Amino acid sequence: MTSDVAVVVLAGGEGQRIGGGKPLKRFRGERLVDQALRRAQQWSDVIAIAVRDAVQVGPLNAPLIKDEDVPGPLGGLISGLRFALEKGRHFLLAIPADMPFLPHDLVERLRERIGDNGCAMAESGGHIHPVCSLWRASVIADAQDYAESGRRSLKGLAGSVGFAVVEWPVDPVDPFFNINTSADLAEAARRIG
């Protein structure tokens, strides 16, 4: 567990492709949001779930924070950065509620590579995963300015504050496989046998 890192679980998406309520979908016998929360507890004792509305996740044993009024995951990230600063943490790890295979060494490896950058992002299979990223809490002003300019891309924000990329192998399972549809839920179950 890292004492200077807060974690925000991004759970504010509508989940239209899976019929809504994605954080509440069950995988391996528990809700996706509960799995994400359990994983977050391995990395920090300061955790929040970012949502547009509390009904998106139902009852949880973790604080809920409301997404900033910005479309997409940027709204949850900005709220998470503010949360990290309020809790006296220098870094914020952002993870989504829909990636059940996140690697145990996520914080450690991102922290090793962030250097002087504002952000470090996970990569697997040639794809960068901006929702699995470690941010310096001090970039909050940059993030707010970026949002106010009408931009929404986490990759774009990372480019403006400087970022490092950390690659993970995809064998036997891509640790950043995300569940967007019912077919993805079935594929995730198949991948774990």
C-alpha cells in the first residue's frame, strides 16, 4: 500500500452498450464496482468512487464523489484530483470499474516511471489505457483549464502535462481487458477458464 497515493474508481459512464448499469453487472459472483473497490484497497487506504449519480453503483463501503460537469472520464479524473489533494495525497491512481483483471503491480510500476511527468499511463497490446493512469495531484489546475477549453481526451491532457507509458504483457490475459458489452462479459469468463 502506498501512503502518498489516492485511488479513484471511475464509474460514471452510462454503459449503454451493455444495457446500462455497467458497474452493477456481475462477474465472478460480484459486481464489477465491488471488484474494482477491492483491488483499489490493495493500493491505498484513500479511495473514492466517481459517479454522475449514486444510483450508478448502489450501496458501497467507500465515499462517492460526483463527476465534474465534464463529459467522459475527465469529469471523474478532475473530481479525483481534488479528492486526492483534500486527503493530502501527492498522486491519484485512476482505474475504471470495468477492468476486472488489473495487474497487482499497477501502482508500483506507474510510480517507478512517472519521473518528472504529470502522468504515467498503462499500455498493453500496443494500446494505451488512459483510464488506468497515475497522475500528480498538482496537475488539477491544468486539468481544469483543459476541460474549460472544451477538450475531453485523457490522452490529450496527459500530453499537455507530460506522460510516461508502462507496458504490460497480454499473455495469458490482457490485464486491461475491459467489459463494455454482454459479449465482453462472456469473453472475460472464457478467458479465466
